Amino acid sequence: VLYPEKFKARSSLRSAVRFGKIHKPKVCTSCNQNARRIEGHHKDYSRPLEVDWLCNKCHNFVHKLLLQAPQNLPYPMDPIVSEELINICLEQLNMKTPKYD
């Protein structure tokens, strides 16, 4: 396994959802849209049951911000990014907020 802590966190989350310990919502916590597929995004793999539930578009957007964000931001990059931090990143990256249909 290439990333054992990531694998363990995903496995723990899947089991918790399967056995009813964690409720997986049908609405993205970022854009509040109903989505066929909601994905759990881990901020910290050492806390496998603490996730942000995101639709695929928001999840991809968060990862794009994390991968491309300049390292000299005034805050640490937190995967669930505040609106202020998203605006800082977008400004520095010359990106636009994704449009949802």
C-alpha cells in the first residue's frame, strides 16, 4: 500500500458508514447540492471518522486548491477551506470558483 494511513482512514470510514456509526449525507456540505455521489474528505488521516462530506465537484476543487496553492499563504491550508481562504487562493492562482449546474 502506497499510503497506509490514507488506506486505513478510508477503510475505517467505509466500515463506520456500513455499520451505521456514521451517517453519510446526500447533500454536499460545501455547495449544499444534492449529489449522486458524496465523498468523505479527510483533513487528518489520524482522525478517520472526521470528514467533510463533499460532492465530486467540490472535492476536486478542494484538492486543486491544495495542490496549487502558494506555500506563502497567511494560514495553513485546511482541506475545508473558509470562504476567505478560498478567495485568497483564487486570487493568487487567477482561478474562478467552479460553477455548479
